[in-house]
Amino acid sequence: MRLVVVVLSLLVAAPAAAQTAPPQAPETPPAGTTPPFVVQSDNGDNRLQLGALVQGDARFALDDTQHHVTDTFALRRLRMQMLGHVARYFDFYVNVDFAGGLVNVRDAYFDTTFSTAFRVRAGKAKAPFSYDRSIRAGNILFGERGLTTTVAPDRDIGVQLFGDLADTHVSYAAALTNGVIDGGSAETDTNDAKDVTARIIVRPWVALHHPLRGFGLSVATNTGVHGPALPSFASAGRQTYFSYATDAADTGRRSRWSPQAFYSHGPFYSYAEFVRSSGQITKSGVASDIDHDSWQVVGSWVLTGEAADEGIVRPRVNFDPPSGHIGALQVVARVERLTVSPEAISRGLATPGSSRTADAWTAGLSWYLNPYVKWHVEFARTIFDGDANGPRRSENLVLGRAQLAF
């Protein structure tokens, strides 16, 4: 009987204690936040991690008198991911996108790890070329990747060799793949030729406690024969502003190269890259050498003071309204440009109404509620052919995003 009385008194006292006790601040997440869904063997040799990426967008154009942009709510990305390793030395990654009601295998590969200095990757993966493209989709700073990625290769199928040397001061990657057009991914090959891609990254002060510890330089190159298919280029509003005529074809070898730089220190993070894609375009038996050039410069600052380690922001304290914690806030900005050789227009290689240049700037605010949830809003302005009031009016886009990524 006495035990029953004690239990009842505790049950009655508990709500009162909950009402009077001050709210406790949630614990600060560790620097390497543990993934939420992991299964592994006792010795760690076998590990399976489940991930997801959900990006719900709202896109609205201002002063769109030509109706080139559709105002819409959309699922930009809806991805399910499996990653981990088996038998200790074999990492794998499968990334499937269901956005738009379609099934798209974005990545599917496994690695054989001989050492940190030498790994072999086989399957479908990002080509080791663009810095912007190498950033995971859940960590990109803007609603859309930069214009440089529309000139660079995306995913490709083949074999990659990569690793870190000299205590990560130098990283390298080399790939032999089927080959894809600018900005493209492919599931099947169209010819016997193969692409060769190489990239080297140098981080001179990475091992030192130095203000330039987060600074790095890289250069990438790619060459291959891709067949007759040609790319088209789109703005942040998903407006296709340049495309080639249906009877134009890519002939001969296409070569790409790209210098890149990046820097992070405390709450500051920035990067810049330039990409040139050169090849021969033929129409009606007449060949022309055409370049696709693009560059971008990106900067960001975490207003709440958290570190931005190559763009990855983790709030010191997660979003918790009762204790007055809001998470982390970050401002982002980007300036970029894409140009196509004048001969593409003068020789009739492009579809009528195509714009040869696009100049864009973007400014936005990201709110990180915890390591997995982010809200983002931005304004992007793109001017085509250097004339905001020309045949193709400037694009003024407001984009909002709700993101869940783990």
C-alpha cells in the first residue's frame, strides 16, 4: 500500500515539476553529427546507412511579360540513398531520384580501397571535374547550381582512380568513362570513343593551424568524342535560353578545362571556377569551332558565427523555440556568366531566338534549423545578351526551398 501511495504522488508531482522547471537547452551536436539511420556489424566491417534528400521549391518570376518562366511549386529533388561498406574495404553508394514522377539512378558505384592514397571506383558517378558539381546536392548554397556546371560533365559511367597524398595536401582523381555532353549524364554509350578526365587539388596549409588552412587550388581537364548530340543551357528559372538547331551536330573531339579555387575560414566560405568547353559544330557540311565558356564567384557568411567548413553548416544548438534557440543563419551571394562563341549565332547554328550570353547574380538567406533541415530563400537576376530590355527580357526570380537531408 505504501508503494502505491509513493507511485501516485510521483505521478501527480511530475506535471507540476514540468511546468515549473526551466526549459533545458538541447545539447550541442558534435562536429561530426552521427547519421540518423545506421546499421553495422559489431566489428564495423559491414555498415549500411540510409539517407534521403527532399527539396520542395517555390519559384516565382517577377515582371515576366514574355511568360518564359512558369510560376510553380515543385519537388526539385526527391532522393533515396544507400551507402556504406562491406568487408571493410569496399564502399558503395546508390542514389535514386524520384522527382517528377520518374525513376532516375543518379549514382550507383562501389569503391575498392587499397589505401587512402589509392582507391578504385567502378559504376555511375560524378565525373571528377567541376568543383561546384562535387558539392553534394544537400549542401549546395543556392536553388540551382552555377552556370559552370552546365558546361561541365555531370554523371558518367566508367572507372575512376583517386586518393589523397601527403597527409591530404594533394588529392587526385583520374577517370576513363563513356563520355557525356556539356552538363549531361548518360545511361548508355553512343560510340566506341571514351572520355579521359583528370583533376588535382592542392591544399598547401591544410595540416597547419593557419588562417589559410581552408584554402585550396585545383585544376581539371577532360577530352573525348561524344557523338552528334548537343547541349542546351537554362537559367535558374529553368528557362532554356540557348539551344542548337536540330540539324547541327557535334563532330570531332571536345575538350574541357577548368581552374578552381576555394577557401573557408570560420563562418566565411567561398569558391570560384572557370570552365571552357571547346569543340567543333557542323551544320550543312560546314564546321565551326565553338567554345562554351562560364565562370562563377561565390561567397557566404554564417551570421550566427558557426563554422562553414567547405559550405557545411551545423548549428551550435538546434532549433528549439522553448529555449529561444533558432539554429544558424547564413547569407550567400553569387556572380556568374556563360557565353557561347559569336559564330554559333552568326552561322545559324543555334535555334532562332537563342541568347548567346547570360549574366546572373544571386543573393539569398539560408536558415539551418538543425543538421538535417534547412529553409532557403533567394533572388536571382539574369540578363541575356547584355540587354535587360532586349528581345529576351531579363529574368527576375524569387525562389524558396524547404529541405530535409540526412
